[in-house]
Amino acid sequence: MNNKCVLLPILVVLSTSLLTAQHVATRPRQPVDSAEQGTIREIVDLERQAKEASLHRDPDFSERTLADDYVGITPLGQIATKQDVLRARKSGQLRYEAIDISEMVVRIYGETAIVTARAEVKGHQLGEDFSGPYRYTRIWVRRAGHWETVSYQATVTQ
């Protein structure tokens, strides 16, 4: 797999921002109960941690939070595994200068959380600029009390 194929999965897997409650919405439906509100706060905090890990090139967060059966799909349609993401993170060739997340929506379905958002990213991999706007979907599943990312897909936007 060439470096460009690894870049885009990492971009969205690791692209997250500090969010406040006003940036997070739930799917339109009946009022959200307090347990679901707590779950949404957990997911938003995980998204914040992922942003910090990306900006500081810290592979430990991905090691802890990507499921062993994780599958990412890049905007170019390539598949990336957990090992692909970890390899690219540890190489140090991927650098984020800024990550800004907006329009985040968190939907809860039992032990599954689906996050959709926009990400404006500024960064380089192997000297190539990958800055720009993206939309992504990330799927978190709670297994044995621990949230893991099992899948995501990113799309380059204009």
C-alpha cells in the first residue's frame, strides 16, 4: 500500500476536534434520556482525544481505540486496517497542523454510536499537502464496556 492510500484513512480516523455541546446534535426523535446524553458526552470526549492524538502524533490512542477488526475506507476507495493506521502514525511522516471539526452529529443505537461531521484539515504526509475539507462517518461500538472504532468512511468535499 502506498503512502497516499494510508494517508486518507488516517486523516479521518484521527481527525477530530474539541467540541462543545452546541456542536453536537442527536438524530431528530423523542427527547434524549440522561443515559443517552451521557453516552453522547463519552463519544464527544473520545473525538476530542482523537484530535489531540493526531496533532501530537501519538499512536497510543489509535492502539487503544481502533478495534482489531477495524476497516477504514478512504475517499479514494482504499481499505485501511488497524495495522495500516498504526504503521503510518508511528512512522512520523504524517503531520497535522490544524484540525477543525464542525456539523458533528452523534446518534446512539444501543451499544453503537455513529458520528458524522465535517473536518477542515491542514497537514502533510511525505511532504505532500492533504489539506482541505472532508465529511466523514465513524462508527463506535461498546465492547466489554470499552468504546472502539470499528469503521469509518471519508469523502473529500469542496
